[in-house]
Amino acid sequence: MYDKLIFLGDLCGKIIIMNKKQTSEGTPFLYPVGKLPAEELARLLAKYTHHNQRVVVRPGVGRDATVISFPDGYLVAKTDPITFATDMIGWYVVHVNANDVAVMGGIPRWFLATVLLPEKKAGPSEVEAIFAQISEACEELGVVLCGGHTEITGGLDRPIIVGQMLGEVERAKLIVPERACPGDDILLTKGIAIEGTALIARERGELQQYLDEDFLRRCRNFLKDPGISVVREARIASRVAEVHAMHDPTEGGLATGLHELAWAAGVGMRVEMEKIFILPETALLCQEFKLDPLGLIASGALLLVAPTEESSKIIAALAAEGIPVSVIGKIGESEEGIKLLKQGKVEDLPLFKRDEVARLFERGGS
């Protein structure tokens, strides 16, 4: 599959940036579907979270998980919901939570799930399928399903699962974004937007009317090949080289993930579009639906920040395991901003306030 990579700079298409809509006088502003705006989240966290000396990594924009100190090491804790997907939702929820533990240098160990099921739409077979998916994903990662909550909930039109993943990391092996330094390389594994490709192919049944079934089967299988998990590559990279930071770009795509990493690290960036790669199936779906791959949900790609002299070790180790990776940019000083080099011109890296898949689903796929 990986001999068919397309570099994003080769794609044509307008980058779409969702800006906050102005409201008429007296009409309250309502947030669109997607993440809470970063500036609003930062304000709320600064106002309502409190310092505790055992909380080693406090909440903040771009921080994948919290880290809590115990006498014999660190506990890494993460919670994340699955709201877009319905097909294989139990499998998704385990892996997206495990990813955020892994990018802190941690090993995922224990999983809890809050399963909310729609009224009059969930029977024994649907519930069993979700539990089987959770169990399968946990077994793949060596994670124990150790608790949670289930209920039938009014007002839902689809299942929603909120996952909680707990993991462990040795004190010396904790990876936090603050260690990113100007001059470091920015590396990207596997390509973008792996999860978005699988999600669209699995959730848009009408695609069968005009796209080849073999093509759609490949897209659906992106969930597992190349896969939305980054646990394996995170472990390999942190084992063979000095890694300064890692981040799992998810909702809002690679562009949002890069912004989040830069904010958390307090640095600038310069990223080269021609070095960002995308699989041909993803490219075709994005062209079909007029989506920008930079803003399409991107689980499956891992962002790594490492000193230039360490990059070759990471590339060689991942290549030996069949995992593509490339250097896509450099860390800079914060005052340099977050920039994209595109067709020889430097511009601001776009920030997607709403994921492209949310925009697609809202408009009904037209």
C-alpha cells in the first residue's frame, strides 16, 4: 500500500477555513459542531482548573493527556469520546484513547467506557457488537477493560461512547511538548487523513452507487491498515531516539494538530506542504467531496519532534517495521508564527475550527 503515497503539495484545491459567524444583535452565538475553540478552552482551563503538586502535566490546549505522580512512577490518564462514527465505534474508542497515552511516552493499561445508546434503536445484538469491538481492541493493545457505565439515553440518534484510558510511564521516559526546541525536525508517520478516509467510507452508504466496491473496501480497511493506532510507532520512536515531543492529530486534521502542538510547546513552526503525504484513496475522497485533507480527522498519523541528528534513527527504525515517516518541517521561535511553505510561498498554516468531516456530514455529503 505504501508505494502509492501522494504528497499533499501535488493536490489542488482551496483550503477552507471555518470562521466564527457573526450574529445579529440580540442573538446569542452558538458553537458549531466540533472542538471548543482553542482560545475559549484556554480561557476556561485557566479560570477553572487548580494547581496540585501531584499533577505533573496540567490540562491545556494541545496536551494529549494528564499525568499524575505516584511514589513508583507516573499515571497517564485520558478521556475521549467517539461522536462521528457508528460502525466499529467500540474499536475506535479504545484506540483513540490509547494513542493519547502513547504520545506521552506511556503504555496503555486499563480502559473504562461510558456507553450511551439511543432509545428504541439499541437491542442485544447492537450492544453485544460494541462490547466485542471494545474487547478486540483491548486485546490488541494488551489493555484490560476494567469498568465503565452503560445506559439507554433519550434524545440520541446514534450511540456515543466516552472512553477513559489509564497508562503508566517511567519518570525518565515521560514526553511533554515543552521540550520541543527551535531547530528540531517535525516528522509525520503514515500520512493523512487515515481516520477520515475510513470514517467517510464506513458512514456514507450512498458511495456504493458511484464508487468501486474494491476501492471502498480499501478505504474502510484504513481503520486497521494503515490503521488509526499510533501506539506501536510511538513506542519504537521513543525507544530508539531522543524524542522531544509527540502529538496525535485528530479532529481538525493535521493542520489543527500542528497548531495544538505549537501552542503547547510555545514555539513556531514552518511546514512544507510538498512533504506531507496522502494515500490515493484519501486524495480521491477529498476531491470527490471537496474536502481539504489538512483539516480532515487524522488519527493514524503521528507527529514527532526530535533533534535533527535523531531523525535518521527514527526514520530507519520505523522503516524497518514497514511504517512510512518523513520530515515535514522545522520547529522555530514562537514569534516566527506557524507557517506553511506552499508552492514556493510562505503563508499562515490554516486553522480549522471545525473538522472537514463534520462539515461533510452536516451538508449531507453533497
